[in-house]
Amino acid sequence: MPDQGDATNGTQGTGGARSAPPAVRVEGLWKRFGEQVAVAGVDLELPAGRFIGLVGPNGAGKTTTLSMVTGLLRPDQGRVFVAGHDVWADPVEVKSRIGVLPEGLRLFERLSGRELLGYMGRLRGLPGQETDKRATQLLEVLGLAGSQHKLVVDYSTGMRKKIGLAAALLHNPEVLFLDEPFEGVDPVSAQTIRGVLERYTASGATVVFSSHVMELVESLCDWVAVMAAGRIRAAGPLAAVRGDAPSLQAAFLELVGAHGRDAAGDSLDWLGGSGAASR
């Protein structure tokens, strides 16, 4: 497993200066829903210009954390800074610098894909001509040009994810937040989305996306934060978090304390096999 001094916080060592201020800084973040603690005192720094994975099992607090970081959900306690600006003290400035593709995306479904992008661009304050130019390019790159005049309500899951991504990228944000962007997406659409995101981070921008699919994170990300039970268990460059484990999946299972749970299946000796034939 990785040395916890190397991969338990958002720093990358104390020996040298950062090349850039963090894209996101979270300080003492808490969120409760009744008696349930969803996020329990998270402190985290996410470096700029990286492809960052926020990973954890279902119920780990990933979506709640991202919702607070992006200004969609007010924390009970703590502060969040994006590109050096306080999310709750300076929300207009922060929201001009970020793009968000949330889980369970809600869109203006009675607009066509082209109309949706036109509306979102103008809402963001982009000139109409520039909005139309960018919309045309995004529709083409994301494989939606042939469906641009189709109502969003008639889009497939993959098409909805792609038009949502186009809307999030339209104003060229500094930091892009994606919550399970590949969930329910077909392989062709997933490859298209992946190509756009890789091109985006290559330009120096930052992607932060949540997932519970370790293989996907390992193939895409160069920096990872592991979350479980509302807390950050490890964070740092992918290689540091993975450590000596054969894969990120193996490191993840150890970090969240999931090793040994396979034994629970021993109590299901009636399931399958000759049991079904004996009925």
C-alpha cells in the first residue's frame, strides 16, 4: 500500500513550490442529513491542470461533496475555494469559472440540442455569434450534429450526457466537475466523451470526476482521491495512491476496508448449483 505520508492529503510533498495554485481547496467540510453524516470533515486540495478521479463505494459521500464544491448544496460547516475564489462568498465569480455535469442531469427537454446550447451560451454572457460557433464545433466533435434539431426529450442516455457535457464546456471553464459521466453510456459515446476530456485537460484545464469504476479511473486519471464513509482515505498522484498494489482496484479495496468480505458469500451455500435442481 502507498506510504500514507505521500498520499493522504492534497499536497505533493513539501520540498518544492507548486507550479500552480490548487484548482480546488476544501477546508473542514461537513454535511449531515438528519442523523446521517454524509461528509465528515473533509480537507482536500486538488491540483490544477490534472485529470482527477474522486472514487469511492456507493454512499461514500462523493456526490454530496461535489454538490457542495460546485455551490449546489450548502455545507453545514467548512469552506471551499475554486481557482482561489470562495464558493459561497463569491458564487458568481466561481460559477463563471466552472462547468458542471451532475448525476441525474436535468435539461430543458423541450429545446433541441442546438437551441439548448444557444440558450446556455447566452445565459453565460457569450456573444450570440461566438455561442453559435462553439455550439457547432461541440455538436460536431461529440457526434450530435445529425441530431442537433431533435428535442432533448427524445435523446438517448448517451446523447443526453454528451449534450450536457457540451453545455458544461461551452464557456471554456477552468475546472470541469463531472459526476458519474460514463454511467449508462454506450461504448461509442464513452469513447467520444473520453477523447474530448483528454483534449480539454491537455490544454491545461482541470477535470474532477467521481466514479466507483476503478478500471476507468486508472485508465483516465493521473491524480486520485479515495473517499469512504464521508472521509478522504488517500489522495495524491495515481502511482502514489496505488503504491505496491497490482491495481488501483486492489489499493482501493484495502483503503476502504473491503478485503475479506467475500467470506460473507459462504452463507449462501443454497444459491445455484445443485440446490436449484433439488426443488
